[in-house]
Amino acid sequence: MKRYIHNICYIIAVGFLASCSDFLDVSPKDKVLEDDQYKTEVGINGALNGLYRQFISTSLYGGNLSQTTLDAMAHFYTYPPTQPSDSKLSHTLFFLCNGRSDEYGSAADRFGDIWKNGYNSLLNINYFLKCLGESTAVMNSNNKLILTGEAYGLRAYLHFDLFRLFGPRWEERSSINKVLPYNRSTATVLNHAGYEENVYSTADEYMKYVLDDIREAERLLAADPILTDDTAISKKLSDDFYKNRNRRMNYYAVKALEARVLQYMEDHENAAIAAKVVTDVVGGDVKKFTWADATKVVANKDYSFFSEVIFGINNPNMTSNFNSFFNKSELATMYAVDRNNLMKNIYEGFGDNLKAIIDVRARQWVESNNESGASSYSQEGTYISNKFNMVTNTNIPALVDFQPLIRITEMYYIQAEAALKVGETGTAAELLNRISSHRGIPDTSSYYLTETSSDEDFQSHILSEYYKEFYGEGQVYFYHKRLNTAKMFYGYKDGVEEKMNTKKMYNIPLPKIETEI
């Protein structure tokens, strides 16, 4: 049995905060021995920044778990209806969108990268927790609690996404079969075959560990400045390491993650309770988070709705990623959205003129630079999003290089689904309509729901909202998997694919780097 035993005595050092211009903009330069890295609070802060830096890898949230692989699997992007003969991106997209990732090397490699980089990141999180706990650095006790809480939150966040991708749907889990390893050690076995290994957990054990980490993070982050400091979130970046709290794992991000996890586990009642902790501080007198002004979104280029982001990460690669993923001239090499998929599926009922759609979220879409001529698919054109295409922003400087991971709207969707589970259609309608009202859609629109709307109307509305709201954030595929939807939009035309291979689409095999001897 092939094993790689990881027991490292260092963590990648990733720089320190020198000014607001390089906030979290760090790069791995040296491997610093723990005795040096953890001697001072500044060194510890740099080590924590390294954990966030690993998250922005294109193997993780800088690509696969946000804008590229997961959104392709949600059928955002156009793809050829028949298998192409070349080895370009379109070839990989064909297999990803048909639930056949295990049949094509480059698509399967995507999941290998997620697995490898995900568990390596978790190893470094564990190492950080170990070294921070042993550090004798002089620092404020609350600061140490905050940093520890952030690390526990990050560990739960990444473990949960690995489970959502590689683990079973919750309804299909086994009480005895071991599915994935929950890594809480700095000396762990990766790359091995066999489910008998002690490092693997059943689905129930695994998710218990996720919740344990969430609750420990919540306890530690009781000292989070976001709870008491009205300037903890700002449109401008600050040199203060404990500001810009929506750019780090924070108390409300932990509660939002708890809501997300409990909903996945079908504990809708408690998911709604956790989500309400967040929505209770939206607007009003508290104003931890505020609704974006729909009339200023275009002028501010604020298609991420910055003031609504509970948790995001600083990603200085956003512009280069945009150019790599979207700013291409050949359809077969870019991630592009088919015009009919956008207009007749995602924005169904809003008309056939993109520029005239009243929903402000539609303003992010522009025609792609496709110059490759006639194609067997997407013959009426393709679009790309400007959501993450930003070099400067004078109105909201903190929006530059900012990649959202959790936003307040998801907390309203979670509460709405919970209300529908107990027949409270009026409550569900009010929650969903509140979002519409903040996206520039007038209450006279037929898009609004009522207490008498059908179950089908509610479900199709929420699905439509996920596509409109969470483009580039990787959440739509997980929505489909959680509900085991048998239908998904065609990516290369209008209409809905009725006979998806859900068994393959929602059951991603463990990568060969893990299973092969």
C-alpha cells in the first residue's frame, strides 16, 4: 500500500502586512522554521495569511471550487453536445457537464488537484493550530483567540466542501461505510487505498467533526471585533490586522457556515436558526451587513454586492484568472455562457433584451470575445461576466481582489426553504421577495411570490435565484446535488436536460492519487 506520511516541521511563510495595498497579498518565499515564525505576533499573523493564500489556488477557491469546475458542472458554461476530438478546454467541459469526469484524464485530474491541495491546506491549518497553541509569543489574549477561531473555521469550511464534492448525498449515506478522512493531525496518512484505514470516517462521524470545529470556532470568535466594532468592515482596506473582517473567517461567517452545513444535513429548523443570527444584523440599527444599493451597482462595478458579503478572501490573482478563464477569443478555450442559456433559462420571463432586464444582476454580463467563427453549439453568441474583472475601484477600494465565499442572500434562501418545509409559504415568500426588492425588481413584477404560490413555483424560483445570485461562487452545483435534481439547464442552448445521469453527476469518485496502490 503506497503511503505518504506527512509530518512537517515548518509552514510556508507568506509575508507580513506592510500596508493596506498588500493586505493579504502574500507569496510563499521561504520556509521558516517554527521557532522563528511563531516567536512574534507578526510572524503568527503571517502564518495565518499563508492559510488564506492556499485557499486562493486555482486548484481550490481561486478556480475549481468557484468559477471553473463546479460552475461547469452546474451547466453555467456552454459545452459541445458531442465529444470533441481535440484536447482543448471544451473536451474537458464535455465530460464535466455530462457527469463523466471519471472517463477522461484531464477532467479527473481536476478532482485530483482539489483533493491534493485541499488536504495539504488542511495539514497546514493543523500545523498552525499546533504551533499557535505552543507559542510563547507576547500577544493580546483576545487576539490569540481570534486567530485560533479563524483557523478552526477554515478547517471546517474546507472539510465541508470536500465532503459536499466527494462524499455521498446526505440521504444516501451509510452508517457504516467510511467515506473521507477528517484531518485533525499534523502527521496524517494521505494517498492510500482501502476504506479500513483509521483516518477515514463515516458520513455521520465526519459531519460531527465539522460541527465540532464550527462550534469551537464560534466559542473562540466571541472575541471577534466584528461583534463590537462598527468599523470592522469597511469599503477601504486597513493596515490593522483585525479590521476588514469580511475578508477573514469571522463570527458571522462561522454562523453562516453552520447554517449551510445543517441544511445539507437536512436539519432545516436549526439551519434557519443559525442563518437568522446573520440576517438579524442586516440593515436596521445594527448594520453589520447592509444591502447593496441597486441603483449604484453598475457605477460601483459591485456585482459581488460587497456590503452583503459575510466571508470572502483576498485574491490578488483575480485579474489574471479572469484573463485566463474568460478573456479568450476561441470558444473552445474559454468558459463562456450561451446566450440562450442566459436569456431563456437563467433569466426566463425577463424578456429577450439583456440590457433591458430590470434585475441589476444581469448588468454583469457582456458579450464574450469569441472570434472562432461557426461552431456546432452556441451559434447565437456567448457571454462572460465582469463580476471579477476589476483592476481598480475608487468607490469601493476593498472590492478589488475580493472573492466572495458566503453572502447574506444564502441565509435568506436557507430560511425560506426551512419555512416551506413546515408549510409557512407566507414567510418563505416574504424572505425571497426581500431579495428581489434589493435587486431592482419592482414589487409589481410577476417574479414576486405570494402565500398562495405553488410548491413548484417556490422551488423553481429558488433555483433561478441560485443561478442569478451565485455565479462564480460554486454553490449551484452543490444545490443540485443536495436536492438530487434530475434536471439541469442545457449549457449550450435553452431548455432543460431531462435525463441526467445523476448517479455519476453527484457521485464523484475518489481521485486515483488516493485510491491507486
